[in-house]
Amino acid sequence: MLSSSIRSLLPLAVALLSATAIAAEPSLSLRVSGPQDVDGVHNLKVVATLTNTGNDSIKLLNDPRSLLSKAPANTFNIKNEKGDSPSFHGLRMKYSPIWSMNNGAASGTFTVLEPGQPVEVEHDLSSAYDFTHAGEGSYDITAAKSFHYLDESTQKLKVIEAKVERGFKSKVSGKLVKARATRPVRRSPGGIEYSNCSEKQQSQILNATIAAQAYTNSSYEYLSKQNETGTPRYETWFGNFTQQRHDNVTTHYANLLKHPYTNYTYECRPDDCSSNTTFAYVYPTEFGTINLCNAFWQTNTTGADSRAGTLVHEALHFQIIAGTGDHAYTRGPAMELAAESPELAIDNSDSHEYFSENVEELD
């Protein structure tokens, strides 16, 4: 039996262990600052400051959808006094946090913050948001607060939410949208248009378009033959079967078939590949151009997170096809999305991509 003195020390030991565990928990604070008044939305530039408020260093994934990236992604929540928000006119991309961790270790994949260390990133909100519909006025501006970090003990990615110190208000007047410079693009059908692509890249793109077309044809045929009940393949990626949701997904693939992948322009040296582990991106309102980034060239033609799957993913972002969003990236989160939020799953590009790639060979 334990002596009374040892027994008396046990609660203290437990308390110390608990305190150590709590102290080891990472924490971040987030502050957004910017001008209180702007004449012209092109002057609406804000600074996001993220600070490590924990006791240990933290290794943050440089996710191009997060505040750590300057890419014009949908990383801010902006509302005026009426509750109206500006329209998002930035980019939609294919990106995989898990793929990035496994394949981008030497490519600036992480930002390491020591205890107390801040990092500041400036964002030009006019590159991502059009204030025309919402109009002039005062806007509350807050930022996305979720980040991926590497848990050193498990070597797995985890999600951390920063504590928001404050957002801010800005009064916007004058010009409410900034025109984005675009490259001239051929719109007539009749073959692939390559922009700044090497011969090797052109060959890889051609093979990807052939495989993407096969994926799309097969997916549409599968959905067209599906009866009024769900199947393992459908429900894995799109959730509980309803006829309306099924019809919506089928329409997405029908729209893809109207625009063969050989009729797109493929840009091999785009301006906004802010991360070496981004696969590709498009501007949803600017139909016809798919911008190919570093990870596209590192993956395979078919299979999981493939070049062909990337083309399916990106084409679905175009508003005239489906206008899908990115509610969940990678297979695990996409499966969870299907189980918990089928309405979001049928609007998720990765869900369609994985349905088409079907590497699990589901019936």
C-alpha cells in the first residue's frame, strides 16, 4: 500500500501534469487592421496579424485559402449595416492539405512561429470582392480564423482556431469594383489552347483532358442509370439520396459534357499560384481558362487527386457549369461532409472529383 505521504502528493502530481498538458496546448491570436475610410475599393487593403500566444513553437500550414496567403481567396466575412455582403469574384482552387504535407516539405509548406512571434500578411480585398451590389457604406470586416498546424507528437495535421482580438470597420465609397487584368483568350472551339506551356506540359495536359472526359462520361452514365435509391458510391460522396439532389448532381455532369475539356485554355504560368502545393485554380465568372500550378505536374494522370480529377474539379467551379464551392478538401473531410451535410456535398468540387475518380471502386 502507498504511504500516507505519497498518497497526499498524488493530487498535486495530477494537477501538475494537467497544467503541463494545458500549457502545451497551442494557441493563436488574430487581429485585422486597415483604413477606416477608403475612396475606391482598390484602396481597401487590410493587414492580418497572427501571433503565437502559446508556450511552444507552432508549425502552421501555408494553406493558400487561409490568411497566411495573399491569394484572392474567400477568406474574409464582410457585411454592411443591412447585412449585405460584397460578391466574391476571387479564385477557386484545388488544394489538398494532406497532399501538401506529404509532398511539399522542402517547398515553403509551413510557417513556423516561436512563442510570442507574429506574422503579418497584407490582403487587397478589391482583388477578391465586388462591392457593386452591396453599395457604399460602412462594413464590418472579420477574417477566417481556422488554420492547420502540424502536431509534432503525431506528425498529423490538426485544426486550430485563433482567438480574434478584433475585426474592424471601414467606410467604402467611390469606385466599388476593381477590374482584373486578364490575358486574351481564344473562345472558338476546335482544340486545346495552350498558354506558356512546354511540349512536355502540353502532352501531360492532353492526356489529362482525355482521362477527364472519360471520367465525366462514365459519371454521367452512372448517374443516369441510377434508380430511386442510393448506392454506396453515390452516398459516400453526396450523402443520403434524394431525387432532387441526385438530379442536381446529374445536371452538373450534363453541363460538363457540353464543354469538352479539349475546348479550354490551359495556362501553365499563371499569376496566382501562391503555394507550391496548389494544383490549379479558376476564376468562376471567367469561363474557359484553367490555371495549372505546381502540384498538377507532380501528380498522376489518373487516380487519387489526379490531373484528370483536377480538371473535373476546376471545370465545376465555373458558374455556367455548376458554380461549386470548396466546402471540404481531401477524402476524409469530403466523406464527413456527405454524411453530415448532403446539401453542401453536392456543391463541393472535391466530392465530384472523388466520385469520378472512384479509386475505392465503389458500386
